[in-house]
Amino acid sequence: MISLTVDLGPRSYPILIGSGLLTRRGLLDPWLRKRDVLVVTNETLAPVYLEPVLGLLAGSRTGSVILPDGEAHKTLATAGYILDALVEQRFGRDAVLLSLGGGVVGDIGGFAAAIYQRGIDFLQVPTTLLAQVDSSVGGKTGVNHPAGKNLIGAFHQPLCVLSDTDTLQTLPERELRAGLAEVVKYGLIADAELFGWLEHQADALLRREPAALHHVIRRSCEIKAAVVAEDEREKGRRALLNLGHTFGHAIEHCAGYGNWLHGEAVAAGMCMAAEFSRRLGWLDQGEVRRIRSLLSRLGLPVDPPATDPVDFHHAMAMDKKVIAGQIRLVLLREVGEADVVSDYPAGLLAEQLGTQLRAG
Ligand code: NAD
Ligand code: GLY
């Protein structure tokens, strides 16, 4: 088992990564100490993983909430359903909420934990590659609003993240690929060596070879943990983790939540960010091609869908990185180095959106 630490002083916590962790009785005891636990999961995962997880909670009073599956259910109404269960099943302030699932369950469960009785402890047991490399780490929780992605939320760090890599063997192919988009993101913003490694090992990852999966989960979590430790509340450097996300969130929003997977939208969004970086004279055409080529090999989309550029721009303007009406973008200086930029020529962005979105 690999154990990493997200170093946040008194709120520091471990990320445990390994095979067979869901069968290791007692593994969560140091954080539970026999406290009541509400497990939040969804209808797809419950039949397969709820029982093993309940086995990890022996000694605690447990309850469970089984949510409908999908991004379309990442809403305040669904969070309310969890809060109702906490109240009805009489969970107190010392209870623990455990999110078992992908980023959707992790984000909603974490949000319910952040606001129930002004905040209760929570544990993340991520079961998608995306959640194991990204969403379970760092304490961003929340739900979507009809006007935009993740507009309602709270920072609430977990007590521990437990990533059993065996769960990835049941993950649908399309979801595995979506998770790989976030791994490519780490290479692009912080680690040119990881990007090069991905170019050589793409097939091993797609075959789900355990050693390759362990490598990318570990390296991604190391990078994310370091960024979060430095800038927990996204006052600066943490914004780099949003490479491709301002474009990507607009794709998700305009296409209707659930039609494009988050990771797919991020993949096309990173290509849009790379193209804009090229238009600003930062990247050359060869680097843009290299990025598109790796994402294509991983089976990810590299172009946005045909969309009205005005609607798209409006969706981008709902992004949480907007300050004083200016859309801030994460752009690439080179593979392995990114920057947050707000003083770019607006006309240049409008021109790119006009060309790319009509071609879609
Ligand atoms: P998801 O949670 O919707 O899971 C994808 C699908 O796979 C679902 O149908 C789920 O039921 C299924 N699934 C999950 N684990 C499985 C398994 N082991 N075997 C079989 N099926 C399984 O999607 P996701 O990609 O994990 O997460 C996307 C969400 O994460 C988005 O809402 C995004 O905004 C959010 N996100 C949050 C952060 C953060 O920092 N909080 C970061 C990145 C993304
Ligand atoms: N996924 C972006 C962040 O955690 O900051």
C-alpha cells in the first residue's frame, strides 16, 4: 500500500492507495473509533461495493443512502436527500459520512458533510480513476446549479482517502479514459516527464495494468497534494489544476450535463487552451499536435461539439475563476508549465471560439 499525505497542518490527511484495501478489516478504525457512519453511494455501485465497505465499518452503527447515478443528479435536491437521511436516522455531530463512488458521489456527499450541523467528518472511498487521481483529494465539494457547474459548494477536507485500485477493473472503458484526461492534465501543468511517460505507456494504461495504474495514481496524487498544501483555497497556484476546465465546463453545460463526461470535456477543453496558448505565441504547433495526439490515443475527444459561440462564451463567464467580469484562463507556456492569465486580447478568444465551435 502507498501512503501519501496532504499536508494541511491540523487538517492533514492520508491518501491510501493499493490493491485489496476494501477487504482489509480495521483499515479505517483510526479515523472511525466506532463512530456512527452514513455511507453515501449510488445505485450502480451499491450492489458491488456496499457490502465490502460495510465490512470495513464493523463496530460502528451504519446507515446508507443510495443515490440515482449520474451527473444530472449532482444537485441541491440530491444533497437534500442525504441531509434528510442524516436527520431521519438521527446521526449526530460526531457522525462520519463516507462517500463511496466516483466524483459525483464524492462531491455531493462531501458537500452534505460540510453543511450538516455546520460540518461533520467525512471519508472518501473513490472508485473511478478520475476520483482516485483528482476529485477525492483536496476538499472541493459541491453540486451543480442550472446556471453552471459546481456553482454551489464548500471546501471540506476528508479525514482520509482510501483508493482501492481493484475497483478500477469494473469501471466502464469510457470512464477509464475520462479519468486519464485528468492524468494528462497533471503532466501538462507540472510534470513533463509524466507527460512523456504517458506517451509511452498509453496502451498499458488502457489495458489497466496494475503497475501502470498505480504509477499514475501515485504521481497525480503527489502533484495534487503538493498544490493543495500550498494553496488550499485557490487563491493562486491551485487554479492551475483547472487547465481545460473553463472551456470544459462550458462544453458540459452547453451539451447538457451527463452527455459529455467531465473528463471528456476537460480533454477537449485542454486542446482549446493549448490552441489559445498557440495563438498567443506561447506554444508552437508541434506541441499542440503532441497534446492532441496523446489525448486521441487515449480515446478522448480533442474538439468541442458544434455550439453557438455566444452561448459558449456565456457559459465560460459563469466560471468561478471569473474576477471583475474577466474570464481567467489557465494556459500553457510549454508541456509541464502553465500559467493563469487574464490580460489576453478578448477578440482573439472570440475569434477562436467562432472558428472552433462552428466547425465542432
Ligand atoms: P461519476 O462519479 O459520475 O462516475 C462515473 C460512472 O462510473 C458512474 O456511472 C458511476 O456509477 C460509475 N462507477 C464509478 N465507479 C465504478 C466502478 N468501480 N465500477 C463500475 N462503475 C463505476 O464520474 P467521475 O468521472 O468519477 O466524476 C466526475 C465528477 O467529479 C464531476 O461532477 C466533476 O465536476 C467532479 N470533479 C470534482 C473534483 C473535485 O476536486 N472535487 C475534481 C474533478 C472532478
Ligand atoms: N480539480 C480542481 C481542484 O481540485 O482544484
